[in-house]
Amino acid sequence: MPAPHSPVPSGGGAAPTPPVKRPARRMPSLSLSGWIGAAMVALALLVAIFGPWLAPYPVGAIVTQDVFAPFSSHLPLGSDYLGRDMLSRIMYGTRLTVLLALAAALFAALCGTGLGLLAAVAGRAVDETMSRVLDAVSSIPTKMFALMIVAAFGSSLTLLVLTAGISYTPGAYRIARSLAVNISALEYVQVAKVRGENAIYICCVEILPNMIHPMLADLGLRFVFVVLLLSSLSFLGLGVQPPNADLGSLVRENIAGLGDGAPVVLMPAIAIAILTVGVNLLIDGLPGRGKRLRLRRAAEAR
């Protein structure tokens, strides 16, 4: 019976319970360094995508007889050793560098992730065999391995992608295997095994979605490693060959102008620095970077 003077809801029904407002979830934001890195990466991607249409001159066009010309209104970044526009060369070179590095990094990430998942679910014998084989591959210094392959089979764009991808597959495998082994020991994965789910289902549905974010962070690091590897090979004359040119080969072509203080020697190197430093800053500024770094250190220690 309601107490005196207590309000009784009309119609005799119970008073409606006001909805409980959940606190709004704040989307994780980048740090300041992350935003700086994102801007640098966005600039590199815009140049890589739209560079051929934005370039003022064709990539091989000789536009002046003044080699190693300084900055000017019609040559914003000067001219190279043949009198070609350096801005146009860098735009085309950035496009090729990004495409080759992205293809090789994706190759390494996909192969490493697939082999890591296989090692986690296939049993101890398969795990140990693959680990020993990939440890043997990773024991060869990356640049030495790439030099041997290119010197033996020649230089082509496809071979460069495969060489760089194979060189960095063992590192991606170690990260993926460590994550997959740790996740496969969790309760929900064990429940899936008890239900009788096959290995493909367990890998693709139970394990892979929970390791995708650390692997994406590792993909960014592999991309940086591949950019530096391809640039060093091109600088040695074993990378991208004429008429194509990436950023590393642009540095090699114009090294003769270093003694004259030609600015074109520094421009490709600055472009490489913007690309690699930008990716590193972006990865380091992503939310949850501390957790990913701990996972990476644990994987590298195995």
C-alpha cells in the first residue's frame, strides 16, 4: 500500500525506470608524434599516387643544359646530372619505392603470418622444423643475402620484391608464431578444439582476428626495413635499373654533384627520410603501442 502523500503513477502501473546512460566511449587518438608521422606518410602516399600526374616534366626529359642546376622557378628542386628536373624524378621515384616496398612487406607479412599459424596448430615437429629452417635463413645478413641473389640472378623488379620479402619473412614468422602460440593456449581456443573444429577454422576465426593489430604494426616496420634495403641496393647499382629509378638510385646517380654542393644529392635522401621516419612515428604514436612493443620484445626473445 503506498505511503501517504507518495505519488501514485497514473493507470496503476509501475513507474518507468529511467534509462541508464552509458559513458561515451572516447575514440583513441594519436599522440603528437603520431600526427606528425601521419602527415609525413600522407604526403608520401599522395606523391606516390598522384606524382606522375603532378610532375611538371616527363621522368626522362632533359629540360636544361645546366647540369646540377640550383633551385629556380622552373626547376623547384634543381636539375640532375643530365639536366633533368629533379622534382619530377623524385615524384616518379617515390611511387616506385613505395610500390616495391609495400609489395615486399606484404609478401613477408603474409608468408610469416601463414607459417606462424601453421606452426602454432600443426604440432611440435612441424613447429621445430620450420623454426630451424627460418632461423637458418635469418642467420644470413639481410643485405648479404640480397646481394647474393641479385648478383646470381640479375636485377629485376620482381626479383627485388621476392628477395626483400624472403629476407624479412623469418622476422614476421617469429612475431606471428609467438602471438599464435600464446592465443592458442587461451580457453576459447581450447573450447573450439574440444568442439571438433578443424585447424583452418581455428586459425582463421579464433586466432587470426586476435593477432591482426600487432601484425599490422609489424607490417609497418617491415615496410621501413624494405625501403632501406632497396635504397641501399640501388645505391650500390644492384637495385632498380634504368630507365626506372627509385629514391636510392637517384642518390647514386647524382653523387658526383656532392663535391660541387649540388642540392639534388640531398633531395632523394630527404625523401627517403620523410617516408621512413614518418612510418616509424605513425606506428609509435598508435594507441596501444606499449602493448605491441611488449609483444614484439617477447616474440624476439623466443
